Amino acid sequence: MPLAKPFLKWAGGKSQLLSQLDDHLPPRLEETPFTYVEPFVGGGAMLFHMLQKFPNITNVVINDINTYLVTAYRVIKDNPNALIERLEALEHQYFALKDEEAKKAFFLEIRKVFNEELLDDIDRTKYLIFLNRTCFNGLYRVNAKGKFNVPFGRYHHPVICNRETILADSVALNSVNITILNGDFERTLEHIGDGYNFFYFDPPYRPLNATSSFNSYSKEEFNDDEQIRLRDFCATLNEHLDIEWMLSNSDCSAKTPEDRFFETIYGDFYINRVYASRFINANPDKRGKLTELLISNYPPVGYGANAAENGGLLHLAV
């Protein structure tokens, strides 16, 4: 059986960072049944990784503010075969077109339907996947009115319907008791389990500079006030003895040393740097290796070791 993995390309996805995230997970995950909570599930790289790595997960709570993304998770969980059938038919239509201009016109028509028409959940997900696979750079971006506005991607032969991935993801999503939420991240606290809970946060990243902002997954802006509200939520979780959490975000001070936003607001917690590869960026010069922050309410293994001794793990003085 193929491994479950993200069914969409997603900016900020964690597929390239999974081994380093693994190194920073709390040891307790190996020792006891637990509820896994991901309040910003996005493309689901970490979700599918956790489901396959930890058979002792008893419950899962995932959430995202993007309604269409949440719909896609529900469809893949409950109706994978119907989705595959419709997506394969759409793929066949697209590949039957003879030239790039015809494909671009087809893409623009699908984008219009996606933005303007009332669709059932399976068609909504079908078009979401199609647009994601054929748009520029695999981005999901909306304008102030919440309309998907990414241009045509000009790929020669993109994989539109990945039957094996959809079926593997459906099996993974049905392997545990899962709650799929659409809304504010704070709602996840209402659904935690009675025992040990582990939260992983992958919010929209704070921009490294004024020109690098990309967090328009929804029409709502995730600004510094929202980053602070998330910190307050993490502090609330810290009051629960049976909750551990880890959070990813951009390493602003590596780019601008005086910008110690995260070192300041998360000064009571553990902060480490990890190296991450980034492939979704409109500017090829900005792709490649960057440092990111991993913040947690528990000391990761090797916390405080130097980079040479611990595979790139760096202690931050806060």
C-alpha cells in the first residue's frame, strides 16, 4: 500500500522538514496513547506522517480556516472513489486538449466555476485539486473577496489525479477517530482527549520582510496580533499538565537581527532553529535552504547543543 502523503501542493508544507520535526518530538509520544491535534493542518504532511509513525494515536483533531481545504479532507475520508472517478474524467478532458492556449482557457473556465458556482463537496474538491495541480507554482492564494486568483501554470503533463495517494490518505484518515474542524484554531481545545494530548502548530508564517509576505490562504489576515493571540493560546495549553506542543514559524531574526519578535513573545518557552528547504516561491532565488524556528513547551532532545554536535540544532539565547 502506498504511503499517505499530501494530496495538494501547499505553501509552507512540511514534507521537506519531517525528519527534523521528528528529532524534536517529545519522547512521551512513544510511551503512551495520545490525542494528536493540528490546528493549522494545511497540506497535511505532518498529519499523515504522525498517523503512520504512531499507531498509539487514539484520536485526531485537525482544523483549518480554509473551508474548501477542510471539505477536501472530508471528501477524501468519506468518498475517495467518487472523487477519483470525477477527477479522472476531468484529467482526461484536460489532456485531450492539443495546445497550451486551449489548456489555459480550460483552466480559466474551471477557475471561474470554482469561484462562482454552487458545487457539491465532491466537485468542489475535484476542482480544488485540478487548480492546485495546474496553477502557477502550485499555490493556493485568494484575493480580498476570497476568490482563488492564481494564474495558469504551463506544466507539460501534471499529475492531476493521483489515485494511489487519495486512497492511501483515505485509509489513514479512517484509521483513527478523527474530528475535522473548519474555523479558528482556538476551537481545537474544545475537542481534546481526556488523557495525553500533543499539539503541532504550523500557522501562516510571519513574513521575513515586507516583500516576502504570503499568508493569503484565506481572506482573513494572520498578522502580528494573530501571532500574539496564538502565543496566548499556547500559554493556555501550558496550564494543562497533559498537553505538550510544538510550533513552527519563520526565523525573522536570522534575516534581520534586530527583529526578535518570536524570541520576545515566546521567551518563556524553548526555541530552536532548524534548516528547511522551500520550493514554493515565485522568485527562484528565494527557494532553497532557510532556517526556521521550532518552539515548544518541553525541552527537545539535545536542546542547547551546538550545531555540529546535533545535526544543525541551534540554541537561541532569549
